Amino acid sequence: MLGNVHAETAETTLKIAHTFSNQSNVLWHEISKNPLDNESYIVHDKLGNIHLVKDNNLHAEPIIHLKKYFSQLHSLNKIALHPSFKLQQAYGYLTLYTAHIEPIDSNKPTTRIQENNPLSHHEYEWVISEWQFDNEKLTSFVHTKNQPREVLRLPIFSASQTILQLRFNPFMKSWNENYGNLYIALSADANYPDSALYSGSILSINPEKFGFKSYSIPVRNPFINREDINNEIIATGLHSLLEIHWPKDGKQQLFVTQNTPKKFSVNTIKYGEDLRQNKSQSNTIHAPFPQQSNSIIYRGMKFAKYRNHIFYLTWDNHWKLIAINKEPPFEVSTVQVIDDNRLTKDSELALLTDEHDELLIVDKSSHVIFTINSSTPDHQNSDNTVDKTTARQKNMNFAWILLLPLFIVSLVIVRRKTKTNLPKAFLRKQFAKFDLDAKKKSVLLYKRHEKIVNTELKIADIARSEIFLNKNSLYNFTYEEPESRFTNKKEQMLNLAFATEKRDKMIDDKVRIIEMVITDKSSNIYPICLYLRKGNQRLTRGKYEETCKQLSDWCWLLSQTIFPELTEERIIVKPVVPNTSNHKKTNKNEAIAIPSSNESSKNRATPDVPKPLPITPTEQNKVEADNNVELRDISLINSLDKLGKLKQQGLLTEAEFNQAKAKVFNNLNKND
């Protein structure tokens, strides 16, 4: 459907909001808002430098210099700030992502997204990297092994193929399922119009490291079961793609801007669309072609009539602000004519929004940010409408008196239901428990509330098993690394981590979660949520101590199965039981080891115990005294044994152990 073009004659006044001092003449490519400060911005150039703009000053020293870490860098194209950039203790805090291009390096182990084309045909590749700053001044950042974390690499055939957008959905909240998913819009390569990846595609991933992989694929991606299309892709065949936008209602669709020769259009694209062969059935809106400017969805109130429209700039003797309605009747409007001598045809302009979602115009060539205001009032003939407005206001007040109690009750119900269902929705996406089949030497995985086995895995086919406590990795087993086998020391460290977490009180809706992620040798991933507690509500069946013990048993079994010759014997401390019989008693702390499968049992016969001989009263008193001493010794041994076991399980620190031991000896001396 074609949109109707409506022109308005209102002129626009521009007011300077910021003028950047750029003494180093940094030729920056794009600008992003710094979420930590309303007066601060982050800019980057194509050479690989990311700068901070603060106090109207563009700092010459880059906060990130990619060339220092990627010596073969060809160009830096896009950056994206994680939506949790300013949320402390959340994944994504002070974290941004970069997309740069460099010559392909097959020696890099980073996960690659590629089709079945031979790797040698590609000359370059895009590299998506994760950077995390270690302070809110953005003066230094956190990285591992002196390198940022590489999320993925995407081979391309030439340096002319670009990543058009690297963005997060700005309308997703932290409790939404797809919050934190990173979207990558990849331009089309004219030489490969039938390629799902290279014909113009939109990809969606969760960039957070997940088990063995550097990222994960959202469960709602539409092509997960298609072998001919990469699982990361959500739409393909967009040969003239420019930008992507999201609806605020969270539907599985996108608004994409496209350009064909002398034509600019906006299409509604559903997740799962493959337009390589079939043309889109969605509504198409044709509009004047944008020049240099990006496009945004307007959410402010200065131009309330055009709220939720797509805004961009175009040149026609003057710069004009264009608005496109995404909904019927699909009108295309000239909102404002910008008649300002400070902006010429050669100005490099971009649109941005402030903290109130109001429009900003950025002139990159002169390093100035303008606020935009209409010179024509939005409401005219106000004198003729005063009475109508007053009457309407009275009616609205009366309606609110009737509806407010019902609204409050509904809101409470919805919030409680949402709060209750969110953790359950998370649990439904993972396995809930596992059992072991000793005969088949396999592990059985169950879904939540199900008694029938959902998946069965041979232990010998397991390539990796990782245990997480509150999203932090505690133990990682890999079948190719013998040093990853389980040991008594590792069990002690695992128990210590569980015990330390157990001491924390579950207040303020604190979440405690234990997960295990199993990866088989075919790279299939099986996430298992074994324990989940929020505040005083436990949402999983297994208790905390039971879950911790089951995981220790699993680690020993897995290690003994994969590395039977290298895995040491598991040591379990067994308390001494007092025995007042007359035969010789032990006075040592008895430690037993779990026997290996080839250990014989022929020396386990119990020796004959001779019958006690009659004794005199004097001898009887002596025996009773000796028994008292022996019982005291056994009590001492058991006390020390319990302390040793508590220390081994991680329930006592070294200082607490020494203090408790001293108290035991002190009590013994007092009794003497």
C-alpha cells in the first residue's frame, strides 16, 4: 500500500544543546548516548577508536583503541551498548559490543557463523567483540588474557559488505524473554542472491557466554529446525536492507527500511520471512529518499501527532524532517522544514533522542548537537475550546473515580501473576532434573513436572559438563582435558562454594540458582536447572543439600567413567562409633576410601573374638576406669572428626576450625 504524502509549512527553530571541542580533529563516524550521564556521549571513528564526549569536550585519548588488540583491523563499523549498561550486578553492566572487519584468520578458535562455502573463498570476516569497563568513568576496562572477549566471527567475501546495524531492542525490559538479545543486520552481497546468510539477513543471538559456547541462540528464533538456514537468522532475502526497528508491543516482527533505485520504502517483516524467492506480502510505504540521515522511531511529546512514527531527514532545497506512519493509513508527512543557515546540503546529519525521547539533530561535520522546536503552536484557537475542555475534564474526573479502584485491583493481580510466572517460564525452557542408569551407563534428563524421560545421553558421549551457581561457573569438566577430572580437592572447593552461598539470607527476593550444562560430542547443549529459589519460595523439587550432594556424586561418576585410570579414589570421612566391649578398640580417626571396581573383597572376613575371662572386683574397677578414659578419647576423636568433616565440606574456614578445635581441648582439660 502506498502512503499519501502530506506537506506542512511549519518552519523549525534549532537551538544549540552541545558544541564539542575537538582540538584533535577526530573524524568520528557515529554517536551513541552515554546511559550514565545525560550530558555525555560515546563516539567512534572507522579507524578503531572509541572516544568519550563529556562536558562538551571530545576527549582525544580513546577509551578503547581496537588497533591495540586487533593488529589486522581493517575498519570499525558499529558499536552497541548493552541495555543493562548502567544496571549494577546485572550482566551487561558497563558492557559494549563492537563490530570490526579484518582479514580472515582460520587459526582463531572463535565460533564462526558460516554456510557450507569453503573457508578459503572468504577474504575478510566480521568480528563481534565484548568489552566491559571496570568503572563508571570509563577510563579502563575488564578483559581476559589481555584481550576482549570475542563473541563470534562472520566470514565475508569482500570488505564492501557491511554490518548495517548492531543493536538491542530498546523496548525490551529485563523481565522479558528476549531481553539482552543482540541483533545484527548484514548487508546483501550481489554475487550471492540465493544465500540465506549473504542475501541480506537479520540475525539474533544472546551474546552472553553459555557453557561451552561464546553465545547462545534464542529459543524463539524461527529457523532453528532448518538445516539450510543458519539458526541465528530471523529473516533473510532483504536485498536492499538499510535499518531495522521494533514494535513496542513485542510482536515477532520488525519494521525495516529499504532502498531500491530512486525509491525508499518501509516494510513490516515477520520473524521467519524468507524473501529470496517470494516477495513480501507485507505493506510497503514509499517515501522521499533519506540523505545521510539515519531513522528513528519517535517517542517524545513535542510532536505528539507523530508519536510512534519513523522519523528521518532528507534534502530538498532545505533539510526536511519526514515522518512515516507504520499503521494504516500509512501516511508520509513532512513534519518540519529546517530553514537554518548553519545546516547546508553538505552537512553530515544524524538523528538522536535525549533522555525524554525528544529529537536531537547531530551535525557531525561541525560537532554540534541541536534541539528541535516547532515555531508553530500545536494547539490553535484555544479560546474557543476552553469550555469544551473544562466539561471534558469533569467527565474524565468522574470516570476516573469509578474506574480507579478496579484499575488498582487489576494491576495488583497482573503484577502478582507476572512475578509468579517469570521464574516458571525460565524453568520450562530447561531440564528440571537428571537420573543415572547404571546398566546403560547413561544419564536421563527430565522436563519440569514430567516423570517420563525426555532425553537419554550416554556418559561416554558427553564432551563437557559445567556447574553454575548464580550464573558463576564452579566446575568445568572436558573430556579432552584430563586435568579437568574430579578430585577430592575439587570436591572440597565445590562444597565450600555451596556452603558459602548457603550462609547468605534469602532476603529482598534474592535469587539462588544451581544449573548444570551438559554438551555432547555433537555440540548439542542440555541446560538443567536443578535448584531455583526466590526469596522464601523454592520453585524446584530438590532441596539445596540434596542437589549439592547429587552434583558431587555426578562429578565423581563422570570423571571415573571418562578417566578411569587417572581419577583418584574418593575419600569419605566416617565417624568412629563408641564401643564398650572388652576387646581391643581403635583410637584413630578412621578414614575409608571408596574401593575401585577391581578391588577384591576376600580379606573382609570378621576375625573371631575370644570370650572374656572372669575378673576380680579390683580388676573390674580398673577396667571401668580404663573404659571411661577410652570413652573420653573416643568422644574427643569424634569431635575432632566432625570438625574435620565440616572443614572438608566447606562449612568451616581454617580460622573457625582452629578456634573450634581449641575449644574442644579446653573443655577436655576442664573435665580432667
